[in-house]
Amino acid sequence: QVQLVESGGGLVQAGGSLRLSCSASGRIRSINTMAWYRQAPGKQRELVASITSDGRRNYADSVKGRFTASRDYAKHTVSLQMNSLKPEDTAVYYCAALGVTTVQGVVQSSTWGQGTQVTISS
């Protein structure tokens, strides 16, 4: 069973920074894409950033230039450095592992973490 655990959320003032981390555990052979999503109250979950197995990064327009995703392929971890935070960044942030192949050869299309709250005060 593959599991994701996030850490690093919290409350900061606008203009501040936070770093989120996510670690995947289990009998993992490979992960195609690791990503961060967020969901604000009353809104749909949206993609924030993703990194594919070949290093391609994708960011939501709203976070480009402020957020940076990084990934450790050997440790199956992904981080999100968030700078110049704005009140509209307030949301629950979820880590996702897309296309996980276990050592037994089983492919899991998506695995999600439990989410971590990020709150930005104005």
C-alpha cells in the first residue's frame, strides 16, 4: 500500500514563505508524476504544480514565479517552496502521486495525501 504524508503547512502573513513536503512510502518501483493540488473553501480542487518523471514542471498561472516544486526521485519525495504568499493562496494543499508502479508491478493511477492547511493572513 502506497501512502503519502504531507507536512509544512501553517499560518503566515501575506508576503511570507512556507515550504511543504510530501513523502511517499510503500513498496514503490517508480512514480510518474508527483504534484501539489489545493482546495479553498467553496472551490474545486486545482493543480498548483507538478513534476513528471523526466523533470518537466507545470505550474498554475496564479503561482508562477512565486512557487517552486522540487522532487527527489530516489526518496520519492516532492516539496513546494511557496514565496510571496497571498491571502488567496489559503487552502488545503494535497500531495498527489500519479502513476505509481509498485515493486509487484501493480500500477496505481493516483494516490493522495491527507492534506495540509495553509492559511495566509492579510
